[in-house]
Amino acid sequence: MKPILYFLACAASSFCILASSAFADDKAALAAIEKLGGSVRGVALDTDALEIDFHLQGDSLTDEGLVHLAGFKKLINLHLGGTQVTDAGMAQLKRLSSLRRLHLEKTEVGDAGLVHLKGLADLEYLNLYATKVTDDGLEHLKGLKKLR
């Protein structure tokens, strides 16, 4: 095997081992998220931070499915774009204190849902394209100093 291919194979397997150990904390939540069409991945080899993505495959995800996110304390990226999530479901996100990137594009989220993001001090990115959010709703985000 060529050295570069060997390196890539080792890196990929190490990444999978790291990711699966991070998931071991809550296997039931992982299984529930996958059943709902989501995927859970580690974001890098040197961290136990996670990404959960419902984009494209999890379009049937509703507010009730978000309850399974509570077990992922190291969740930094969450992609809910194109799902059926509404303002009511946003309450499940307020405990995700490590969250840095949140995709809500093409959801039913509006102004009332943004209230639940107030405490996410590490939030840097928020995609609200094609949501029901108005200028009034953006007032709830004023205290998020890292949001760009």
C-alpha cells in the first residue's frame, strides 16, 4: 500500500473510533437520531465535538424528534435545514450550550423560536434563510456576541 493511502486509511479508522467513543455516552439517542434520518459525526480527530445533520435525509423531522439532542453535550454543529421544526421545538436547543453553528433554513421557525437561543453564548453562525423570522425576532439574538 502506498504511504499516503496507508496514512489516510489509518486516519479514517482513528476518526471512526474517536467518533464512536463519543457516541457511546447515549447510544439510544444516537439510534433515535439515525432512525429520524439524521447522521452524527465527529468533527475532528483531536476533539470529541460532534455534528448532527438532518439536511436532505431528515426532512420528516418534527419538534418531537429534537428531544433526542439532549444527550449530546459536545454538539457544536446542528443542521436542521429543510425539516419540519417549528418555534415549539426550539425549546429543545436551549440546553445545547456548546453549539456554534445552527442551520434553520427552510423551516417553520419564527420570531418566538429565537427566544430559546438567547443563552447559546458560543453560537457563531445561524442560517435563517426562508424561515418566518422577522426583524422583531432578531432582537432576541442581541446578546450573542460571537454571532456573525
